[in-house]
Amino acid sequence: MDNILRIDMGAPGGPKATMEPVGAYAGLGGRGLTSVLVSKEVDPLCHPLSAANKLVMSPGLLTGTAATTSGRISVGCKSPLTGGIKESNAGGQAGQVMARLGYAAVILEGKPLNDDLHVILINKDGVHFSVDNSLRMLGNYATVDKLRVQYGEKVAYMTIGQAGEMKLGAASIACTDRELHPTRHCGRGGPGAVMGAKGVKAIILDEAGTTLRAAKDPVAFKAAGKVFADGIKKHAVSGQALPAYGTNVLTNILNEAGGYPTNNFKTGQFAGASKISGEAQAALEVKRGGSATHGCHRGCIIQCSGIFNDEHGNYVTKQPEYETVWSHGGHCGIDDLDVIARLDRLDDDFGLDTIETGVAIGVAMEGGLLPFGDGAGAIRVLEEVGKGTPLGRIIGSGAGIVGKCFGVERVPVVKNQALPAYDPRAVKGIGVTYATSTMGADHTAGYAIATNILKVGGFVDPLKTEGQVDLSRNLQIATAAVDATGMCLFIAFPVLDQPETFQSLVDLLNAFYGLSLTGDSVVALGKTILSAERDFNTRAGFTAVDDRLPRFFEQEPVAPHQVTFEIKGEELDKLYNW
Amino acid sequence: MDNILRIDMGAPGGPKATMEPVGAYAGLGGRGLTSVLVSKEVDPLCHPLSAANKLVMSPGLLTGTAATTSGRISVGCKSPLTGGIKESNAGGQAGQVMARLGYAAVILEGKPLNDDLHVILINKDGVHFSVDNSLRMLGNYATVDKLRVQYGEKVAYMTIGQAGEMKLGAASIACTDRELHPTRHCGRGGPGAVMGAKGVKAIILDEAGTTLRAAKDPVAFKAAGKVFADGIKKHAVSGQALPAYGTNVLTNILNEAGGYPTNNFKTGQFAGASKISGEAQAALEVKRGGSATHGCHRGCIIQCSGIFNDEHGNYVTKQPEYETVWSHGGHCGIDDLDVIARLDRLDDDFGLDTIETGVAIGVAMEGGLLPFGDGAGAIRVLEEVGKGTPLGRIIGSGAGIVGKCFGVERVPVVKNQALPAYDPRAVKGIGVTYATSTMGADHTAGYAIATNILKVGGFVDPLKTEGQVDLSRNLQIATAAVDATGMCLFIAFPVLDQPETFQSLVDLLNAFYGLSLTGDSVVALGKTILSAERDFNTRAGFTAVDDRLPRFFEQEPVAPHQVTFEIKGEELDKLYNW
């Protein structure tokens, strides 16, 4: 990962690739590299769809190595959804291949000269561009099916669906998994729209002729890797709950805690929760010949995913994540796993962030477009995105736009990005993260659920205001650093609880790069990343006002605890005090 | 105008009116009252459609008196379009009647308990509420036609159309003119959506039993009024051009100057300009038995409006304004006055800001929805608003939302409000106003066209950067004060050029209220208003970044002068230095 590949989509005569040494960005990877680069190189006042925006794709520092669960790829840009900086990361195979090809980052720059759809092949020999307008307005599944005939099975695909081509705010970038399903999405904040604006339909990453990245100290690296893997396996969350039930294990837990947002955040418990829980989902998957335990990329030992088949045993989609099940389920009052799986499939196919899209549909329900609980209606509405109709464009633009077009007051967004699957009134730590994250409302940015609900990394009472800002701050700093390593965020459970697992992560980095990082170095890296992001957002016009939840969370108590979000603005403003 | 009428639409048991003395708001009127009140009483972080927003309607200080052209009514609120403070004013009869009824302001507060559509009658005996759901999704014309059967011809109607009921960002509030046509709109920034969110379809103002407001010094008032009226009549713009051709006299002038934005601001001259010019329009109106000279309210001596009939001599709409002709005309590449008049009629009927809506259609053209120049298509698209379809909701939400839904980079908005009919690159003074106005892009906020193009109030070269910030600042201050008087802004032409006309305006205020204001007092009033507005916006999260034009105006030179908008941000930031 010594090089950066810059691709100018607006070069006279057609796209042009230039390779340069990683230079000043050395030592950064994943979110560290995307955020520092975007903050430095992108005009914060540019239009996100303009030539001045850059789409930066970067594997993590440990991606493409033998370290387990290290396959994440980060994508960064100025967000079409929030107008601020964006980093969105995904699993799948793309990160590992890009890293093995030696690229610390691949950057799409400029603006294409016409409306052609480009396909970019990157392999050990370099970069090859082609135009393929036969892919126009194809979904991700059809796109990959078409491309695999030409490019084969042993490559990783990064593609956009119809939403990305239409440059909508909820558009994702799909990364294929081991089975070449386009199910792993850099979803949040609309990076797919930026890829669409660059005129790129697909990036094909071919690792043929490359090898695993080699550590500077292979012996120490292997030893640290074993401690690290053992730590993941022995923790109850990463070693048992996630492999058995996936992230959807959270449905029953959050519903029990009264923090499961239902019918567009009207109440904190959903009568149909058990029907769409991880337990019910896993049983159904197994019964239908799918699987409840599956990894999204090579080398993952958590295996939190699964395969969801229909009643005839035919593949529908990967196991929908907790947030997806929630956004299309409880948030919309829908308690049918088959409906939810179909919606997940459509999201993946059209290239849409499942959180943003589900929340958008629920806001449309509040606006009277269809009733809460109408599963068939939700599918019908979502299908409009694939057709490119006006309604589809509204839904695909995210919850904020749906709120505007349907005159809805209760729109659960921060920085115009939809809130995920945890009610901030009943789980106040995550509310702090939603409010203050540079990303807009984002649970992964500082997953306070761990400590508020799962009692990982200690316990902070979710219903109390005390300690939540400190909790969120520490988690946001740690997360930014983890997002730079390429590690799956689920390693955070053992890392937070088990000091030796945390140390083994530091040891992995030191052994690989010949460094002598400490815990403090990790914290410093996290702060560097957050500061770069926040600085971009400030220059883009964000103020303390943007670090607030919508007013209704402060005013409407949520059942069953009858609580509001009462952490004051001046407390939230302390988050970045360091 | 000694009282404020507050109407709580959310009171238990139904709407409740309370009268209170004008109190601390004494001495304010029109925009002065709406902006100071909104800034003081409305939570800048509230959702514009929520109970916490207030819709403040206020006649000007001289409205309802014998002073000529003083019939404006201001409406203020937190804008659903910009998220900042909003004042939008209109002619028609409503302002005069409200003033004669003794109200310095009528304020809609709270949030209705259900979806009922309310009709509010205000007369000398007080306030009467009724529910009339038979008006649901009727246009303004049909609404007034239905209401006049019950309430008669001798009242003023303020109504919302379908756009307001749907709470869309471009929704206006219509005020009837002397013929009871709902053609005078508080258009900009979505006040109709706030009225819709308050559950109010119509306000009926009945002046029966009231008289003209009496001056403290009737003799001096009459004398000043004569000087003032003489000044208006003798100035070339207000005394000749506007009566003869209306505001559309500007089409040929701006086109000649290369500042006529064409095809979504791609060039500064329109080949079809002469076909839709004020000269052509006036001739057509007269030929068809309409009129090219018509006043929108009692007591106007400028008579800038007209009556536009179809080829059979049947009424279509009032004479479309220059900005309307432009937004639906040159901006969309349409050179057919009949198409433009039909679009104007639909805007008035649905209750839409004509600038925002025309610009929205042009942005949709850029996004590929229909080709530039497609008049029949533009009518078809606009009709969707009346039907409440998804496409109609997109268009009715304004140019910014259209840009998001159709993936358009070149979206001419500031603070999410569409730019009016003057290219800021070729007429830089108006560009400063667009960028810095508290209202979002708004030509009326500081009409630099006067001095840049019409050479009223001196001359500042439109193509040079020098002097534009000072020009815009002075105009914005003066305009805020004029908007507080209830005077039509077109008095500014003689007021700027003729010192005795300016003095007579001050004399009118002094004679009416028994004051001894000076020119400095007027400036101080303007500053007070702008400061209150800017303070609200700052608390709502606006920064210097919001005081900028979209980047493409700095980057794309516009023909024929091949100029960009190159006034620097730090210069724009000096606008509020006083």
C-alpha cells in the first residue's frame, strides 16, 4: 500500500490514471486516509456532484494481511446527503484486493465529459478503462452478473445501482462478497451518488498475481494475530451472539430495553419484534436451507452474516442486518421477515443505504403515502427507485427529502442523515453520538449501545444523562482509529472488554509496520481523524446547531420509559473538548 | 393598529383568539414587526411546520391610510424553504383591511389537533372560526369562488392552495386583489406551508364598519401625501415605464445588458426575449381586451399590473411579473406568452411562488425531466402539483429539492431559495444581495438592478466588483425600512432619485404618528430589522458559508460578457459591518 492511484474522469480524451507515492498520507489507511485527504484536498463549499469532489477509496492499515476480520474498505467524499465530510465502510472482498494491489487509496476525481458509463479494471498490470452503456440503469445484481461473464469470478466488484446513476442522496456503493453477491455496501451518506457523478458504474479489482501483504516482523505479527483471534472467539458477543444470530440479535434486546424505535419513533417497543428477531431469522434461514452463520469476506472469524432464502429455498439476500430489519421492520410497523428480506434485496440491488431508505419509507408513512405496517406497499414504493420514477427519486433521496416532499414535521435525521435503530431518548449515549458525529446520525461512529445496553466496556445507565458525553467521546475516538485499521467494528467488543485483545491489535500494527505504537498512539490517531473531519465540516458551514437532535426528541416522551432526550446543547458541545 | 391578535390553533377545544396591546412591538409594522417578533418569539431550532413556529401577518406602518401605494402586507415565520427567518410581502387588499381593523399583526400559533381545514373570519366584531373540509385540495381560485358565495365580494381573502395544504417549500399565501382574484402572493420561502401546518385554509378580512386610519396631523399628512404622489408620477420608472409595461419592461433591458439568465443560467441572453418582453405582453393584453395598466389594490397610482386574457378574450391571469415571465420563460427556454400566462395562473391557483417554481422546472429540465423550451411539458409538470403527485411534490418543494431528486449540480439557490431573474455574474450588485440577504436569494431585498442597470440612485458599473457591497448594504437597509412602511417597493425609484420624495415619505410617517423621524431614523429602523433577522439566522445555524453563491457562478463564465462572480467571500462578509 505504498501508492495512491488517482483517476481523473474529466481528463481530455477520457479517463486518465496517475500513480503517485502515498507521501504525506503514509501511516494512514481506511477512514484515516479518506478523511484526512478529503479534508485537505476537497473544497468544502463545492457541490458534492461537481468536479471538485473526490471519491476516495482506501483499505485499512491491516487490510490485505493475514490478520483476521481486517477486510474493510473505506470510501470518503463530501457527502451529497449531509453536505459534510463522509466516510462509509464496508466488508466484502474489495478492500483486501485493493490492498494487495498495493494501493493505499484509489481516488476518482474530476467530472466526465459526457454521460457514458465507465468500467474501470484495476489489476497488477495497471488500470484499464472501458465504456459500457449497456449497464445503464441495471441493478447491482444484474450489473455483476453481466460483468462476471467478462471479468470472471475471481475478482472483486464495486458497483452502483440505479440510485447511484441517478445521483441520489441515499445511494451506496456495493462491494461483492465471496459469492459475488453485491451485498456489502458503503451505504451511508450517498457515496454512490458521487461515483455516479464521476460516471463510473463499476470498478473491478483483480488480485491475480499478488500475495498477502507481508509484515515487517512476521513472527510477532503471527503471534499477535493469534492472541487477537482468540480474544474475538472468547468474547460472548463476537464469539457467540454474532455468529449465531448476527446483528439482529439486538432486536429482542433493544425492544426489551424500550429503545426500539417503532412507527417512526413514536414508541420504544414493537409488538411484532419477536417475529423479526435474530432468533426467528436464524431459525427461518436454517429451515429454508440458507445459513445463519456466514462471513462477508475471506479471513473473517466472526461470521455474523447468513443467507436468507425464500420459502422455496432460493437465495433472496444475505442475512439482513439488525439496522435493516429495524428500518424496514419496526420503524415501518412491519413484522414480516420475508417482506424485510425482499426490501433488503431491493436496497442492495438499487444501491441504497438500508437505514436511510427504511427510515425514508417510514417518514413517507407518517406523511400519509401509505399506512404503517403495509409491507406490500413498502415493496411497491421501494420498487419505484429502480424504475427512476419521481416517487422513487424522493425515497432514494433519503428521509430528509421525504419529509420535505410530504410535509412531515417528525423527521428523524441529524445533518440530514437518518437515525439508526436505537431511540436516543431511551439510550442516551447513542443520542450523543447521533447528535455530534461528524457523519450525521450514525450508530457506528460511537456505538454507545455497547456500554449502555450490552454492558461492554463497563456500564453507563442508558436512561441517565450523566456520563454519556464522555462515553460517546471515547467511543468516537476509538472508532475512528479502528476504522483506520480496516478491522471490522465488531472487534470492539473484545477490545473494549479484554485488555490483552486491545494490546494484540496494537501489536499487530507494530509488527506489521515496524512501529512502536501504544494505546495513546491509537487515541491520538482517532483524534487526528475526528479533527480533520470536524474541520472540514466547520469550513462547510456546520455549527453547534448541526450537533443537535431534532426538537421532537426533546419534547415528546417515548414509551415505555416516558423519557425525552434532555442532554443539553452545552453538554453536547463538550464532546470535542480534548 | 394598536392591537395584536394571537390565534392559537392548538388550543384545547379548537382555535382560540386573544387580543393584546401591541406593547413592545409599537412603532413597528410590516417586515419590521414580523421580523422582530419572529426573532424574539420563535425557537430558531424548531421545525418550521411545528407548533413552535408562528405565522405573523402584519400590515405596514402606513397601510390602511390615505397614503398612496401603501397597501402591502408582510408575512413572517421561520421558513420551511430556507430554515432561516422569512418575510414575504404582497399587495392586494388584505393589508389595508387588516390595518383598518386595527391589527398591527395577526399571528397564527400552535398546531391544530387534527387535520380539519379552518376558515377564519376577522371583522370589526372579532374573530369567528369555522371548519370547512369541502375546501380540501381546492386551488386558490376555486377556494375564493366558493367562499365569496358565503362571505361576499366586499372582503379580502388570504388563502392557500394545494401546495400550502401539502406544506411544500414553495407554497405561497394568496391575497385577493380588487376583483377578488387570488393573484397577490406572499410567495417566497414557503409561508403557505406554515399556514397549511396551522390548518388554516382561508382568512377572511372584512372591513365593514371601519374607516381609513386617521393621521395625528391630517393637514401635514395630506400635504406630504401630495408631494409623495407627485414624486411617484414624475419619475420615469414609476410614472411611465411601470404603468405602461409593468415590471416586464425589464426583459428587453436585462437581455440587452447580458444579464438575463437563460436555460438555467447557462447564458445571459435569450433569443426569444423580445417575444416575451413587456412591450409584447402589453400589446397582446390590449389586443385581447385585457389591460396593460392595473392596480393590485385600492389607492395605487403606479398601476404596474394588467389583465392577461386568452385569445378568446377570457381572463387567464393578472399580468405576469417580470420575474415570473423570466422564471417560466427565459430560464426554461420558453418564449410563448400564452404558456407563461398559463403557468402563472397555475402557480397562483396552486399557491406557489412563481420564482421558485419556474426555477424548479428549469432545474428539472437540466436534470433531464424534459427539454428546455418545452412549454407544453412545463404546463404538464406544473399541473402535477395540483394533483399532489410525487412529481408535483418535488416541483412544489422548490429548486433545491428538484436538484437533489434529479441529481443536478447547477442549482441556482442561496440558502436553498431560488435566484431571481438577474444573472449575478453580469449584474454583480444583485449578486451581493442574493448572497448576503437574510432571506436567501431575493432581488427585492436590495434591488441593485436600480443602480447597476437603471441608473437610479446613481450608477455602479454592473460588471465591476468595486462598490457593489456598499451598494447592496445601503439598499438592503433602505429596503427593510420601506418594507416596514407598507409601501410598495416601487416607490424606491423616485425615493432614491428625488430627495423631496424621500423627505415626503418621512413626513408621511411623522404626520401620521406625530413623530419627528429623520433620514437617519429610517436607516436605523432598517438596521434594526436586518439585525433581528440576522440574529435569528445565526441562532438557526447560518454562517458566512450561507452567504455565498453556488460555486458554479464563480467558475463558469457567462456570455456575452464572459464574466464570473468574483467578489470574494471576505468582501461579502463586510456587508453587515455597521
